[in-house]
Amino acid sequence: MKLTPSQVIEPLITFLESPSQAIQQLGSELLSHFLVQEHFQQDITTKNAVGPLVRLAGIGILTLQKTAIKSLESISMSWPKAVVDAGGILQLSKVVIQDDPQPPYALWESALLVLSNVLRFNSEYYFKVPLVVLVRMLNSTVETTITIALSALIVHERSDASSAVLMAEAGALDALLELLRSHRCEEASGRLLEALFNNVRVREMKVSKYAIAPLSQYLLDPQTQSESARLLAALALGDLFQHEGLARARDAVSACRALVSMLEDQPNVEMTMVAICALQNLVMNSRTNRRAVAEAGGILVIQELLLSQNSEFVGQAALLIKFLFSNHTLQEYISNELIRYLTAALDKELWSTDTINEFVLKAINVIFRNFPKLHISEEATLCIPNLVAALKDGNEAAQESALDTLCLLKHSWSTMPIDIAKAQATIAAEAIPILQLLMKTCSPSFQERADSLLHCLPGCLTVTIKRGNNLRQAMGSTNAFCQLTIGNGPPRQTKVVNHSTCPEWKEGFTWAFDVPPKGQKIHILCRSKSTFGKTTLGRVTIQIDKVVTEGLYSGFFSLDHDGNKDGSSRTLEIDILWSNRMSNESL
């Protein structure tokens, strides 16, 4: 006679509810035998067996637990909601976290499988399972169980950031690192691990420092094939090293080598940026890590990144160089070639995007500040036009950095070979009109440094005598001309304008100086020429220093003479210009 599933299962349910342990055991064993068959699992009568089986699973009697949970494993895919409604999550969780005595491994794994079947049915059940149980599920050997546990934990962390600490306290870090090491569920494990280390409180936990070496080994492991998992592992390291103490940890050296190795493999854009930023955190406060990066060949790799088409790469690579050479730890690795790469990076970005990369400028500034021996190099000289361009077109931070670097070079001019100093000063003189303009709007600190630089740059002083006014004489007509002298130099003279009390000359005279003539004056003598000789109409004396800073100093200057009988003053209209070039008029 062939019995239907309900005819078989209904009597066995009464066995499960019997007060006799022996009958319960018999019923659960028979039921587990029948429930292997799919048509028994899906029969509606089987749903009624869920409650009794859940009670037996939590009764604490090992033999009953084994058979009850085995039966639940068979039917939990068909009746997950019934398992939840019967309190199955609580009873199974007890089995999972039981420590004294620990349940047999097969029973523990079976309980995990039932829970994973229930969670797979509805993600809302993720929040019904205790976090410690979800973390224990990560230690399963069944990939589907691990996968569902990872999904649940990720949802928990996204919903409540404070859950990250609870997961770490429950042992999630060790479990996740082991999953990466064994190359199981790598992407999801890396994602959760990165989320945990992105939490400040987790980074402050003592256990976090023990993750550095495994993560570094994972990046170096040739069996690591998942690019997304590698990215997440690198991100996790970057998160860890936001904590200064972890960046100084002994294992941080291995992370330096791993990240440099990653960059050598020329990864994608995102991974490159992650590796650079992680290295920045590592070297910022650790001499040991700086040396580890250099010894791993990191400086050569970073130099190449400076020539990248990605401007963000260039900026972050330059920032990393700035950290690496922020002191003398790596003095044997500093080179003119590095300056050449940084200059090329400035050149490329200026020509391609018409912008100035302030991170590159700051890297150059730090190198010249800490390694003055590079000041006399050809690379330093070739770098100066870019510094001038930064003063002209850069933002405020770029202008500050460029000016500071030019001042550093200026301080070395007195000690370096004359030809090199002269070449650098001549190129830097292109900044004269820019500095004069900036000084009108910049901060007092900027003004002070700019003024100091201006007074060290070679330039040209051009004096233009434009016209005279009221140059009348008591007797005879006025045939005026002017003579100009500076110091002990020979006088320069305008043409003679005959028969005019308001002569127009519009003549310019230029003097070239290796450095501005500090403290000197321009002496202008205005005279009138006649057949009886020359008559003095008056003199003007003008201090030169002011025009070096202002650039252009112009106006009407009164001649120091008795003046005209009607009391009106005699004046000259004069323009005085300090610049880096000969004026067109004088040419």
C-alpha cells in the first residue's frame, strides 16, 4: 500500500511531541529519513513538523538535536518562514554559539546551514540573527553559508555604523582575513573588512594591527586573482594607516613593499590612487616606512606617475614625494632627475590644461628647502620659468609656494658659482612685473618676501621725460633740455626743444642693473640753451627704491628753483619704470 506524505508525517509529529525521549528520538530519526525526499519536504503537512523540530533542536539533548536539526536542514528551504515563526533563529543561534561543551562540528555546520537557508529567503531576517552568530557563520566550510553571512553583516554595517565594533569584538577580523588568505568569497570579505577598518573605533582596537601583515601578504600573493578584492584589501590598508600608531607599527614595512609592488604592476586608475594614498599615510610620520618605500623601488615608480595624463595622479604622486623627502632620511635617494620629473609634470599640465599643480610646486619647495645642494643644478635653473608661471597664473597657494621656492634659490646665489647665480637671477627676473602687481593686493608676509626678491633681481630702470610746464625765463626764449645722472655714471641728455615754455620731449633713457640700485637717486637737471650759454631752470631728485617695488612711478615733479615771477611753479612730467626688459622707447 502506498501512503501519502501526510499519512506518513502526521503520526511522526505526534512522536515528536511525546513526553518520552525515546519516542521523540524514534520520531525524529524516521522523519529525517523521509525528509530526504523532495515531495515529503514540500508537502503542507511537513510545515506542521517545523515547530516540534525547533523545540527539539533547542532542548539540549545531543542525540535529539542532531536528528531534529538534520530534518530542519532538509525542509528549511521549503518552509523558512515557519522556522522563523517557531523561534528557530533563537534556538539554532544557541547551538551556534554554544561553547561548553562545544557541539560536534557536523551539528554546528548543520545549524549554520539551516540559518543560511532562512536568511536567503528574506533579507529582513538579517536583523533577527545576533551579530555574533553571523560572525561565527564566517567560519563555515560551506561557501553558501559564508556568502549569506557576509551579505547580512554588510547590511548591518551599512544600517548601523556602530555594529562594526561589535563585529570586530566577535572575531570578524580574523575570520575575514582567513577567508582572504584561503581565497574564498574574496570580494565580499574584502568589502566588509574595508568597511570595518573605515570605522575609527575599530582602528583603535588592539586587534587591528594584526591585520596589516595578512593584508600585505594577500596583495603579494600570486594566487590573488580578483582585482576588486585586491582593491578592497588596499583600501583596508589605507584605512588602517589613517591611525598614526598603526602606520608606525612593525608590520607597516611589509605594507610599504606590497603597495609599491602593486604600483609596479601598473594597476587601473582606482587601484593606483588607493595605493598612492595608502603610501602617503604610511610615510607621513615614519622614517622607517620612507626608507622601506625607497628600498622597494618606490621612488622610481612614483617618478613615472608624475608624467601620467591623469592630473589627480600627478598631484597625489607629488604629495607622496613631498612626504618622502620632508626630512633627510632619504638623502641618498634625492637626485636632479627627480627635479626634472617634477618640472616636466608642471610643464605638461600647464600646456595641456593651462593650470598649475600646487602639489607639484610644494614637492619642489620641500626638496629645495631640505636639500640646498640641488640649488646649483641645471635642473634647478630650468625649473625657474615654471615658478614664474605659477606666480602669474596659479592660485594663492601655488603663488605662495612658488615665491617661497624662488626665495630659497635666491639665498644661495651668493654662495654658488657666479655664472649659475646670474643665469638663475636673469630667468627669475621675468617675475618682476608679476611681483610688483601682486604686492598691491597680497598679505604682509607675501609683500615682505616679494620685496626682498625684487631687490635681488636684475632689471632695467627706464626714465621717460615727457614734457615740461611753465619753463619761462626772465629774459629771452626758452630752449629747454634735460640731463639725467645716476651715481657716478655719465649723464644722459634729451634733445633741445627751441622756443617753448612747455616743451615735449617724450624721450626715455634706460639703465641696466645686475641688482636694483638700492639707496641711489636719479638727478634730473633742466636747462635752457642760448647763444650766451646755458641757464639752469631747476633740478629734480627722485629716490629709486620706491619704483623697484611699485613698478611705475609717474607724475609732475616740481623743479627746485625760484620759479616764475608770477609765482607759478616749473614742473616736469616724468615716468619712471623698473622692469625686467629694456623699454621700446629707449631701444
